Amino acid sequence: AEYVVILAGDHIYKMDYSRMLIDHVEKGAQCTVACLPVPRSEAGEFGVMKVDESDRIIEFLEKPADPPAMPGNPDMSLASMGIYIFNAAYLFQLLQEDMSTPGSSHDFG
């Protein structure tokens, strides 16, 4: 397979993953994460993305005390939905690097 879709096993939702995959391919991304805007006051309860002006992920923060704001919207943050699309070769590379990292928790997120 050229792409890998990873889903959280404890969610109940309905989503058309094909639209996300098309966007992933068209943008030439190595990894795409589905996110939802949430109020910054509540974002500390979630895994949150810090993104640049083009929505490229700069950092992933798990339940941060001071969640980063969405570009152009200081009152909102981007919370991960636990839905990921990877280029298969890139995911394999990341897993190999993680496997050889001493002290890694091997936690995907």
C-alpha cells in the first residue's frame, strides 16, 4: 500500500476518509492529521497541533497547559481527532527511527 490510514479505536463518528486522502495526496504531504477547532480554554484536555500559516504542523502537544492558538484566531486551538494518513514509506522510516531510540515510549499519540 502507498498510504496508511490510522484511526483511534475508541471513537464513534462518521467521516469520509477519501476526501482527507485526496487532500493528503494533492498537497504532497507525508503525514496528515484530522483536527477540529476547539476553544483554547478547553484545548488543554486534548492533543493539540501548533501549525504555521499554511496549516503545516510544527509541533504536537499532548494536553498542554498553554495551548497554541490557531493562526488568525487567538481564541481557538486545533485538537487532534486521532485520524492520521501517512505515506507508507515515511511511516516505516519513523517507526524504524523510533525503534532505535533509547528510552522511547513507542507511543503513537
